[in-house]
Amino acid sequence: MLRLQMPLPERYTNASPDELAEWIGRARATLGDRLLVLGHHYQRDDVMRWADARGDSFALSRIAAERGDAEFVVFCGVHFMAESADILTGPHQQVILPDLNAGCSMADMADLEAVEEAWEDLGRVTDTSRVIPVTYMNSSAALKAFVGRHNGVVCTSSNARAVLTWALLPGEDGTTRGDQVLFFPDQHLGRNTALDLGFAPSDLAVWDPRLDSGGLDDATMKQASVLLWKGHCSVHQRIRPEHVAAFRADHPDGLVVVHPECAHDVVEVADLVGSTDFIIRTVDAAPDGAVIGVGTEIHLVHRLDAESPTKTVVTLDPVVCPCATMSRIDPAHLAWVLDGLVEGEVRNRITVDEETARWARIALERMLATT
């Protein structure tokens, strides 16, 4: 997806950290309760310090909706997160993304045109009324609306198991809602969840949108229980089993917890697997003196270590690769959008058209009813 962020005025690019902090603090004080600043867990610390609330993408969007007094919601995250906030907030609230270039490489691996083409290909060989499309929260509003229109559902890393159970496993009446799931855009979350539910590797197939019919023959397209879109998180895919082995060699009594966006061979050798919130709760519950190797984004790992002085929290990734797109949100961009609000100018507003928002809300409400 093409997004164009205008270059910042030199006032901001040349400012010192102290100057930017002064401007941000002054703007926040001026705007008062009209402003809500949200910080995703993967944000850099010099931005997170200004957040009124921090959390994962969906939790932050719900907080924005609950804070109806906040006229301006500045989402320090990435584009799809700001879209979700706009979908859930009221018409009197305006959602702002400090840097329009803050996207998500995983979300961009599945676009509406490619998913619609896959749906048409599936329709040639099977009854798509028995195919449940499931999109991960890390996807565009357009894809959330697509699954809403096609009796599908959104999932998060916390509730993916409940969503796949709802879609594929027999309910109390012994029937299933679907025979297949088309899961996008993250293949790893879909694979890890399906295998955890008891599906065999032979029940799964990877759909490569760059190839005709996903690179699959008609029999596989029809018979696979879960079709996994060939997408991934660039940060979590970096973590490998050898990184876990190296951690265990250095810390034989250490605990390994990884995000389900990691590849399955990493999940197999971890002690615990769960969402960002699960990882945070795991570190919090660990005893004093524990050493915990974490497989997720580095800013969160460092923050967990700093906020757990009686424990040692280390990253499993030896190269320490941050989420490059998330890191685009910086104090300069935050100061720029906040100064605009003080001056009466809303910069970088993120809006979702009402038709798309309506169907996306249906998919999100279906998720909440499911889980």
C-alpha cells in the first residue's frame, strides 16, 4: 500500500530531544482531555513515555472508543491499527497517525485484490459458502470488511484458537460452520493454531498469492482444512530454533516464551507460546531471579527487562532487529501532529469509509461474540 508522508519542517528535524519533549509536553497540556495518545507495546521508549495508554492494537482501539471525551486520538503504532481505531470510535473523534509511512509489512502481504482473486479461484473448485475467511487483526480495514461480507471473522493472537474452533470444529449440535478456513495474512499464527487444535500438517496448505491458484492443484485447494496465506512478520520470522538452543546453553534453567507469529519449529522448542499480553503476564508472574528468553519485538523486550528489576529478560534474536515500520513514529512526528492540533489543523487523519467500516465492524463483532 502506497502512503506518502510529507517531509517534516526543519524546526522538527533539527530539534534536540529536549526541545521536542518540551513541545510535546506543552501541546499535551494545552489540549488536555481532548487528546488521547495511544502507544503500542512495540513503540520506542522516547515515544511511549507520552502514551496515556499502552497495549496491543485491538485493546488500544477499544480504549479509544471508551474514551468518548477524547476528540483527538493519536495512535502511535502502524496504519492498520489507526484504521481499527477509526472503525470503533465515534464520529466526533478523529484518529491521527504521526507518520503515514508507519505501515506493517505483514499486513501489506495480503491486499484486497489478491484476496478477492483467491476467493474466485476457490469458487472454481469448491463451495465458498463452506469456506470461512479469517483475517488476523494485523490487516487492512478492507480485508476486515471482506471477511465481514463473506461470513468470516477477525482474530487476534490471543483468540485465534477460539476463532478456528468456531469456524471448523463441531458445535453443540454436532455441525460445523465451514469445511475450510482461508487464513490471512500470517501463515505462522494460522499454522501454529491449527496444529495446536489437532489438525495434521497434511490438513494445511500454503496459498502463495504470487502464483496462479496459490500454487495449489484443484484437489489440494478443495481438501485442505486450512489454507494459509504466505505472509509473515519480518521480526518474528527472524527467530530460529538455534537462537533458543543458544539461550538454553547460556541459561539451562531459563524460561523461553515466544509469540505465535514465530515459525512452528521455534514454537515446538519454546516453553510457552502466546500473545504480547501473554508474554507480559508471563514475565510478571515469573519468580525473582528468573531468566526469561523472549521471542518478540526488541522494544518490548527491553521495556520488560527495565520494568522487572528482580528478573533478567533477554531477546532471543542475536541481531536485535526492531520493527522498522513501527519505529517510524518518533518524537519529531509526534510533536508535529500535536502542534498542528494546537493550531487547529488535524494532520495525518486516518479515515475508513462508512461502507468498509460497517462490514469491518460486523467481522469484529462476530469475533467478540465468538470469543
